[in-house]
Amino acid sequence: MLKLFGALVLLGLALACIASWVLDSYDTAWHPKRSVQHPTVGDGGGGRSPPFPSGELANIFWFIQVSDIHISRFHDPRRIPDFEKFCTDTIKVIQPDLVLATGDLTDAKTESKVGSLQHEVEWQAYHNILKRSRVMERTRWIDIRGNHDAFNIISLDSINNYYRKYSANQKVGSFHYVHKKPFGNYSFVCADATLNPGPKRPYNFFGILNQTQMDLLDTFRVESLKSNQSIWFGHYTTSTVVSPAPGLRDVMRSAVAYLCGHLHTLGGLMPVLHSRHPQGTLELELGDWMDNRRYRVLALDHDLLSFSDLRFEQWPAVLITNPKDAQYLHPGVEPLGRIRRSTHIRILAFSEAPITAVQLSVDGKPLGNCHSAGGPLYVLLWDPSRYLTGLHTIRVNVKDSAGRASVREQHFTLQDELTPSFGFAQSFVLLTDHYILARVAFVLTIVLNVGLLMAFRFLQVPSGRGLTSQACMSLHLVSTMDSFYYSLLLFNLCTALGPWFVGELIDGHSGACFAFGVFVDGHFLEGSLTYVIGVVQLLFFNMPLTCYLCWSLHHRCRGNTFRSHFLRPGCRLRTLAIHLIMLLLLTWQVHSCFFLLQTYGLIAFFLSPVRTWALGLSLLLIYRAWTGPAPPLRDKSKSATPS
């Protein structure tokens, strides 16, 4: 009893240490020791020198981000006209200095949504929207590639790379753009992690940056130190980019924010995906235009970055630029002292109809109506010294002449080192290197699956009536029958080391897919999503198949047949449920084979050890388990009830 108590205490301590490490790893409050101290150009450090936010339309500019547009020839007929109206009307109202379209400009899927193909008509539709709306005459339009824009493209020079022909930017790869204003320069650094070559879906869900690309980005980082602020942008979240150490987050450590898309609010599960890197940089994933019609308005007001995530045609659009939202402060690079020395609260308000009222309150106390400072900027005189400590709430109610109203509420603080942390779930999604997590999970699952088979082949299993004893006996039974042991061992080793399939990963170009990566046309793409798919394959087919065979052979060694084991009193429902679960998993494997056929063609379908061949092997093993010779009974306790 004392030993058990000691073991539980040690287990509790270990779990407490792990929990403490996890919570510390995803603690996204700003920590000065972990963050980069990079005073803004022209600022004495911390915002102690002017200019300070005042009642004039000065030292401010704003821009827009839109992502995951997915222009499609097959789906959602409203998507194209809505996007054209966005480029025509919304851009005309907001009048941004520039627009960042952060990837997945087109859908590049077949009508069934299974295959992937670059459709020139989709790119022509995108290009025609830019031309008809004349948006590039009103603003600087910077569009970059996403993973869908790189589907099924063997090289950047391929005739199927329509991005080079129809996009506004037409720049392939990472680049550094300096936006010049009378009050300073602002760096916009694109981190392009799209794959080259770009295989068909789904194996370019993760981006890859090699050492050469990382060195180029580091050069851009050094160049951007001369600017007032630097903002990085790309399609992929940093958690879905494979990069050499010290990693992409470290390279962008001097940036105030990284703007991205790609995850589409995780199907609506996380409508807000924002977090903070350990170095202090904000990572701000934007919901998609495709289904949610999301876009983002950002402003740099006296070198302080503010933003508002909005929905298409929801007016008025409101953005509070001073005081800045407390959760998104970056003391390492922003002159936050300017907020404490500001004379006016500053708000950007946009609408198709004239703005009629901008009402403001702080901590529930009305401060009055803001007045126009020119353009979309509305200001109100305030006394920051009344809010020097603690967390406060500012609320703005904006109305226009069409009778529409929008309310914007956010927290702010003027107290040093008081920045609210982001949620654990958001930080886990954005700050975890998921390809590393998937790789570890894959290796552990393989070791567990193969290790159990090999261990029970040589272990002597004692007899017993308990559930654990019977499970061990079943595993021992499968492991000592050569036909089952070697079939399952070969199947699992092939999942771990062998090719999953061989076929056209890009139209006209053959390759092979392994757990550790993809070979196509002489190029190797490091494994990322392959590990995730491998874990799913192991957990939902390989391991259940082994368990089902153990259960089946255990019944056979008790003298049961496929028919007779249904007749046991009190066990029919459980027996039926086990068979239905296995049937469901076999159906899932059939669907995987169909997906392989639709995506990569007949050659991949027939040359797939882990999909097609595995399906045939599993059916053969199940048939043999129930119709082959009954295995010898090793348990002397014949009266024991099988599990």
C-alpha cells in the first residue's frame, strides 16, 4: 500500500511539472526578458519623444488584409460578385494605402472537391475583377500565393503557374516592400513558404522554408530595422511552416505583427485566432473570405498598430487606434509611451453613408461625442492621467445617416507590463510546431504497435480469467501465429518506412509518398502532413485491425465459429457492436482508396501498399481468422468468459 501511495505521489508530481511546463510555454502575456527591445526609428525609446497622438489627421495610415478568397468556377456563385463589390465599393469607402491579399486567391479544386487542378478560368475571373474595379489605380494591391495557388504545379516556370500571368504582384518567393510616408518608412516583409514543386492536395497543407530562404528572410529582417515599424505577412500560420532552427518565429522577432490566413477559423471552431510569439511578435490569423466574407482593417497611428476584423457589407466599420487594445500591445517594438502623452482619443470610422455620430464612453462613463479631424478620423479630447493604472474599457458607438450603427469595445491600459494573455487553445493552434508534434506521435504509435506484436511473440503470458489476462492471451495468440504476425508486422513497417503509394503527385510527373516525405520529379519535400495522416491511419485502421483479429482468434480458440459466437447469451449486442465498428473502419479504408483514385489516378490506386493493398490484406486476414484452422487453446481456464 505504501509503494502504491509513493507511486501515485510521483505520478502527481510528474503531471504537475508537465502541466506547469505546458502552461508556461503557452503563456502569451508580454515578458520583457523574452522579448526583443527594438526602439522605433526616430523615437527616443518607449514613446517619450513626439509626435504624440493629437486631434489632427497626421502620422497615421491604414491598410487592408483579405485572405483565402478561393475564386471558384464550381462553388458559391456569390463569391465572385461579392469580391468584385468589395474591390469596387469597400475599397472606395475605406481608401487604404495598400491591400494585402494573403494567398489562396483561387480554389484550384475539381467539381467534386476531391481533386486539385489549376483552372485558368478562375485566374482570369480574379484578374478581370482587379481590372474592372480599377482597384490597382486606387491602392497598392499586393497579392501572394497560398497552398491552393501552388496545387499541381511542377515548377515556378510551369505554364500552369497562372499566378505569374494573372496576379497583380506576380512576384514569386519572399520579398521586402518599403511603404514610404512623410513621417517615416514602414517595412512589409512577405514570407513565402509555398512548396516548389507543388503537389496535389492534401500534401501541401504545410509550407516549407529551406535554409537559403531563411537566410533571405533574415536579410530582410536586418533591412527592416531601418524602418519605423515592420509587419510580416504570409499565407501559412507559423505553426504550419516547416523551417530549420531557430525557426520562422525567431527570424521575424523584430516585427510588430505577422499577418496570415490559411486555417479558415478551423471550420468555425475558432473565429478568432490570435496569439503572441515568445519574442513578442503578434500572430494574427484572418478568417477566410471564401465562406465568412472576412477582411481586416489595420492602422499604424504614430507607429502603434491597431486592427479590426470585419465582415463584408457590415457598416459602419470602426477601428480605435488610440488608446490601443491592451491585449495587442508590443512594448518591445511599439512606442507605447505615446499613448500616455496623447491628447486625444482617436477612432477611424468608415461607412457608405455619412457618419452622423461617434459616441464614446470609458468604464461605462460617457465622455461625449467625437468630432471629425478630417477623412475617417474622429477624435475626442481626454486626460490619460486618469487611467494610469489597471485595465479599462473603452466603448464606441458609431451611427451613419442610413440608420445603421456599430459598437466597438476594447480594453486598454497605460500601466507598464500589464498585457492580457491570449487563450490556451488559440496559442496551441498558432504556436505549436504541429509537424514536430505529429512526427513524435507517429513514432510513438508505430513503436507501440510494432513493439506489442514483437514483445508478445516472445513473452510467456500467464493464464487468468481477468480482462487484462485475456487481452494479453489474445495478443500472444496473434503474435505466435506466423501468418498473422508477419502480415501485421509487414503492414506496420510499410506504414512507417515503405512507400504509401507511387503515382502522379503532379500531372505528368511521378513520385512516391512516404511517412517522412514526398519524392516527386527528383525533388524531396520534407514530411509534415504525412505524419498526421500516418497517425490517423495507425489509430483508425492498423491498431483496430490488430485488436479485431485478437478478439476473433480468441473466440476461435474457445471453439466458436462466426455463427456460433453470436448465440452467446448476454453478449449479442456487444458482439454486433464490435463487428459494426470494424465494418465502419473498413468503409473508411475503402473511402481512402477512393480518395487516392480520384486524386492521384489509377497507378497510385494499384500501387498503394498502405491503402489498396492493406484493404485486401485486412479482408484476407479477417476471413482466415474466422474460417481457418482454430488456433490451439493455451489458457487452461476454459470456463473463462472471452472479452
